[in-house]
Amino acid sequence: MKIIRNIYIIATALLIMLNTELDYGVCLNGQGDGKIYNGDPYYNYICYASTDAQAGDKVLTVFFKNPTNLAPDDYIYRRDFIITR
């Protein structure tokens, strides 16, 4: 488990340098509705409908931000990784 944590820390550092955002969440139901754990408690909804995530799956989402502006929600690419089922 310590190796996985170290890999996660290194990957996070690299992705931050690439102007990215990492969100960790859970899929709530079969329709793909999800909740982000590390976001604002009032705005924590995320949709996993385009993935094969099932209810209870933990998901790591990587957003690549648009480098040409400073808008906090202007993403040019998103990738979801199912961590646990």
C-alpha cells in the first residue's frame, strides 16, 4: 500500500506541473451520478455516465486545463480512472 501511495504522490506532482486538476470521487448509481470528495461540499456532483463505473466504484478524474486562459473550469481534456470496484 505504501508503494501505491508513493506512486500517487509522484503522479500528482507531475500532473500539477502539467496544469491539471485531480478529483477523487465515487459513483453513486447505475446512471453514472457521482460525488467528488475533494471538491466544494456544495458543488460536488460529477457525471461518470461515459465510463463503465458502477455504484460504489471509486474514481480518479484528471482534468487538463486550457493553458491559454485562467478560467478555473476551462478543461480541454478529461480522463476517468476506476480505482476500486
